[in-house]
Amino acid sequence: MSPSAATSSPEAVRRDPRRAHAAALRIVSRLRGAGHQALLAGGCVRDLLLGREPLDYDVATSAPAGEVQRLFPRTVPVGIQFGVVLVVEGGQSVEVATFRRDGRYLDHRHPVDVEFADARADAERRDFTINGMFLDPDRPGEPIDYVGGRADLQAGIVRAIGDPEARFGEDRLRLLRAVRFAARLGYEIDPGTFAAIRRLAPTVRDIAWERIGEEIVKILLEGDARRGFELLERSELLAVVLPEVAALRGVEQSSDHHPEGDVWIHTLRCLAQIEPGRHGEVLALAALLHDVGKPARASRLPDGRIAFHGHCEVGAEMARAVCQRLRRSGDTAERVAGLVAHHLRHLDAPKMRIARLRRFLAEPWIDDLLELVRIDVLAASGDLAAWRFCKEQKDALPERELRPEPLLRGRDLVDLGYRPGPRFREILERAFDAQLEGELRSAEEARSWALSHFPPATPSDGPA
């Protein structure tokens, strides 16, 4: 394999924080052994100083990209013009970048050109002070800090390096990243930095929606999603990227079911229950969007209460559109829309016939739906009776009873003399319902039932 050849080996994809740390240390050692300066850089330094396990590792070096490629047998030139090379070491991918100073930015993402420089210049071109430090692995408690990052780390502040508007002008995504870091770390955003975010909020649309979508999902999943969305709302970013969610503020709800307040407060209370590592993207997006249809369906009843008839169906279409705008996968969009559409369906469960209840509890999305219901209810009245009924019924049924093999299939109908036609589906569904109700217990009973309830005497499905 040539030094610059990309690798598609699965081992390079499976990220292991401990192995990545060891790989980064070996890379630093090899670069230094070749006479170059090499340091851990960026977010991994921040996390190490906080006693957190970094998600990944970056190395900054004085070595040109070509020299990095020469020193390591497996590399990917992800940004060779900017001096950035991905080194695959021990099955882990570590980004290695040459110290640089960035030139002008025209697309709010990439500099037109770069000037390779020293560590100080490299630190000064980064986004936030807490992400602008370096670390010599031989002196782990003594960061190399040209931008005041250690003081801000200790004070709990997210502050742009240098002029905030200049930093945000270079990459508009930094507007959202500031919010994410503040939420994830429990930090405050520096007043000057926050003021710049509010002024520049409308410009976040200058970047691709895919990048915005990735950042929104990270805010939901990396920790304290509620605070993240409070900051998005206060900074006016929410109205720009998620106007459907911003519209929830001030939408009144009846206190009998929602003593917590308006739809926005309810949504924030739902987000407060999102747990990193436990909940995934689909559940988090559904929690965020489950009530987006309420503003359009609000009406006041004669007794003064507020109703939102049809908000689940309207909200499902809106949720699908939001996911598509944020460039989430088609599967994610459909699953989120499905959860939003059905998030009140559990209320009917105690009154359902056995067959309908079992069909409901056998849906492939039922576990996500019940978790969404739990979050929704705990953020409102706290009455978990219907949710508990569903959980108990589902848990009491073994898999073979919850999702049994049908006793009657299409080939059975053909053998009985039916011709394929529109009634096939009705016969099979009615037979399966009878099976779920306990009326049919064998294939023979199911065949007899079909012949007695749907005699094969019509032109469309009569005898062959």
C-alpha cells in the first residue's frame, strides 16, 4: 500500500478511546524521533485536563504532510493542502496536522490558503480557548497554552479565541459548537462571545444543512440537551435552524394534563431526560419533535380547556420534514415520524381487544415508543398508568405469543381453492386476529375457519 492510500479496513473504523490514546502517543514519539515537534492538540487536551476520556485524538506537528506520509505506512490525505493527514496506527485513526496559520475564508468552512507556521500561530487560529491548548505527553499536567484556555477551563467558560466575529466568520458551525460545548461541559458562554453568536445567528444558514443536522444531534446526545436547547433559544439560533421548535414557546396547555406549563417548557422537560449512551438519535429527535404539531392544532373548548386534536398526525409530517431538512437518513426520518404519529396511542391500550393490543405491542418500534411515552408523561402529569399497562402486558407475553407465526398463509388459501385477489389480505388479517384472540389454535382450525367465514365462491377468489 502506498503511503497516501486510503484504508477501508474495519479496524480503522472501530474507535477505541484507549487504543486511540496509545496510537497517538506512538505517533508523537515517532515524529519526535525523526526530529520534529509533535504535541497532542485540541479537544483531547481539554478532556484529558478535565479527567475525561477523549472521544478521539489529534496531533499537531512541525512536520510537513509529506513527511508524515513518509514516516507512517498507512495514511489518508484528508486535507493535504491544509497539512492534514489521517494516520492509521494500531487499527485507530489519528488526525495529524502541520502547525499552520489560516488565510482568508470564503465559504465559511475552509481557508483559501494556509501558511505553515509554529505552535502559537496554530493555537490562535482555533475556535475556542478551551480547545486551543497543546499537551506534551511527557508532561501531562502542564498544557502549552497561548490563548488562556487553562484559565477558562478552570472558570468554566466557553470563549472564542481573539475576535469572536472573526472566528465565527471563518466557520459558521462554531456558532452551534459554542452551544454544544457549554451544554456538554456545564459551562457558561463568555458574554462577548454570546453577543457575537446572537448577532450572527441568521448567518448559520450559510453552511450546509448536513453539518447543522450533525451538530443538533450532538447537542441532543452529548449531555444536558435541555440546557443546549435553552441556549439555542436564548441565542436566537433556534428560530433560524428549527423554527418549528421555537414556535412551541408560549403555546398554552391545560393544567390538568400539563401542570408544567407551555409546550416549550414541556419539551425542555422531555429533553432533560435524554441520557447519553442510553438514548439514540431517533428517540432524541422524537422527544424534541413529538409536539411540533400543537401550535397548528390548538383550540379552546367550551369548558376553557385547550385541545390539540390531530396534532400527532400533523406533527408526524412536520417531524419528517425537519429530519429531511437536517439531512438525517431516510430511515431515521420515517422512524421519528412514526413515533410522533403514535405517541398517544398507548392511551387506548387498556380498552383494546386482545388482537389489536397484541398487534400494537408487536410493532417493531414499540420499545422506542414506550420509552418516548415514559419521557413524555414524566415531563407532564406523571400518570404512568397506561404506560405501565402496556409494559406489563408486553413483558408478560413470551416472544412466540407476542409475535407468533401465522397459522394461515397465502399458500394455504391457494391450496384451499382461492384465487389470489383483493380479499386475500382481508382473510389473512382476520384469521390472524382470530389467532391472537385465542380462537384458532392450529393450522387445521385456521383452514376450516377461512372456509366457513369466507367461502371461496366469488369470481375473484373462487375455486381454480
